[in-house]
Amino acid sequence: MTSEYTGRAAERGGLPPETDVERARAELVAALSELEDKINVPKRIRRMKEEDPGKFMAAVSAVGAVAAGIVTVGILAIVRRR
């Protein structure tokens, strides 16, 4: 068993298996943190607002304009139906 471990450890540069597990755990934590940042919309909005207020206001204005357009089209559809 010692020779088997020594052979695998030599392939990994002499690192014991615990180091591989710790490295994999750290990579998993980093990946999960990155994924959380991507899907956490309120956190992304807050960060955008703090980092670039001009870009944030442009995005809010664009969303407002689209919403107003959708409401207008809906009202026109209702009025034309009568």
C-alpha cells in the first residue's frame, strides 16, 4: 500500500491526498460563491448602483421606458377592442 500511495503522490508532485481534498473543497467554495454572486439580483443591483451610478440610472430608465411601452400597448389594445 505504501508503494501505491508513493506512486500516486509522485504523480501529483508529492502532495498527500488531504491536500487534493482541501484544494477541491476550496475550488468548490469559490465556484459556489461566484454562482451566488451571479444569481443574486438584488446584490448585483446594489453593486451596480455603488460602482457606476450613471450606468445604473440608464438601466433603470430603460426598464421604465419598456414598462411604459408595454402598458401603452395594452391600453391601446383595450381601447381599440371597444
